[in-house]
Amino acid sequence: MSNVEVEFYWRPGCGFCAALDRPMSRSGFNVRKINIWEDPDAAARVREVANGNETVPTVIVGSTAMVNPSFAEVEAAVKAASA
């Protein structure tokens, strides 16, 4: 599978994060999970790409940032970054 890093910003108790985590963990992608409640820099990064909000899940693949993406959107971004 691709060696492109997928930055997966999440927080505990987020149902949307849990729903996206399931296919992400089975995908074989190089996923780096970052808890925004434990990492202030990560929370700031999410605010940068989410119009000042700490909306999770936020996923960054290369230069593509996606707020609350579907797994299909993440998969497409990984394929595009791998091309």
C-alpha cells in the first residue's frame, strides 16, 4: 500500500471519529492518529483548516485537508498523493 502519511486528527468521545477510524484501521494506509485534546499544536492545525473550529475528524493527506471526510474521500486523496 501507499507510503503517503495520513494525518488523522480526532478526540475521545467523537462518534464521527470512531466511524472513520474503523475503515482507516483496516485500510493499510500509513495513518498517524493525533488526539487534539492531548496536543495543542494539533488542535491549532485543525483550526487552521476548519475555519477556526476544532472540528474532527480532520484528515490531512499531503496538501489536502478534509474536515469530516468519508473514507472514500480519504482513499481518493491517498491515491492522488501516491500518483
